Amino acid sequence: MTAKDNFEGTPVSVKIRERIAASRKRFHSNDNIAEFIQPGELEALLDEVEIKMQGVLDSLVIDTDHDHNTGDTARRVAKMYLQEVFKGRYVQAPAITEFPNAEHLNELMIVGPITVRSACSHHFCPVIGKIWIGVLPNERTNVIGLSKYARLAEWVMGRPQIQEEAVVQLADLIQEKTQPDGLAIVMEASHFCMSWRGVKDMDSKMINSVMRGAFLKDPNLRREFLSLIPK
């Protein structure tokens, strides 16, 4: 299916939206909709976004026909959104191999800092920061490799969203995958919607956290976790 074919027929985005509506599921900017996308449709969606992005450039009065810098910008932006920065909306979660806790590990484990890249859903400006994950396992906890935490974080963060909701989504996912006694996540990020526009504050950062289970109930464990995060 070419961009022209898709434009003249029913847009693939409409077909996907109809499937989501029929399932009575939401499709907010930070939701994953991969289950509603059929084989070949992501390529057609790329063509559709390119056409719409070209319309944006035209409305910005940019002569893409003669400007050598912007001739392929619509395609590049479409690929960036669908295949890179918002990829977490359109692909299934990464495969995660889980192992039983054979050694009955029950001590605090910290993973991080994990560098993450996202975008705010208000202005589509970059959000770039770091995440630390604290896990208190038990004998029933599933053990996953250290790199898998980074893959899960990348998948969740690869959507337009706000930082507060992103951290909760990541916590829910790790809790589901590992079932620990306690889970803690801290995220610190710079928001380009503050530094690139608006007040243009280059130094401000946002820090937020989610505490689950033992980290919520045991202040000593919480203090230990926070004290081990590099300042």
C-alpha cells in the first residue's frame, strides 16, 4: 500500500481507531495500541503521517519543493515519531526472560541510572532524564536481567506523556513481571517544554518517585534506597 493509495482510501488510522473503539479501550497518548495494528498497517500509517506532516509544513509556509533542507522532512519526522520516539505506542512489549529466584535472594537491589528519553504530551517536546529502580525480592520473585529493566523503561517512555504517569506505568509493569515484596522508582528529568519554550529555564528538573510494598511501609528501607542513589 502506497501513501497515495492510503490517502485515497480509508486512512489506516481510521481503521485502527475503529478497532479500538469496538474493544472499548482507550487510546491516550501514553497508551500502547500494538494489539490493534495488523501486519503491514504500520508501514501504511507511516505514509499517512508523512502526508499529514507535509500539510503542517505547507501551513508553516515552508517551500519544501525548493528548500534542500526540508525536502524530505515530512518523511523523516514521520519515521522519527513512529519508529523511534513514540515507538512504545506501536510495538508489543519487549520479550523478557524470567527466572525463578533459586537462591532465595531477599536483599535490596538497585538498578540505575538508566537514561530515558520521552516527550511531553502537551507540546511534544523532549523529556530526557535518568531512572533508578529499587527491588526487594522474595523467594517467589521472578528474576530478570539488568538490561531488561532498561528495555522495559525504554518501551514505556517511548510515548508522549507526563512524567508522573510514566513512572507509575513503569512501576505497574515491573510489579507485574517480577512480583517483589517492594518496588521503588525515582525519575529525574529535564523538560524541554520549560527550557526550549515558555519560561526558558535551562536548569530546572523534575524529580518524582513511586514506592510500593515494603518501600512504602518501611521507612528504613526507603531511606536506604534513597541514600544509595548518587546525588
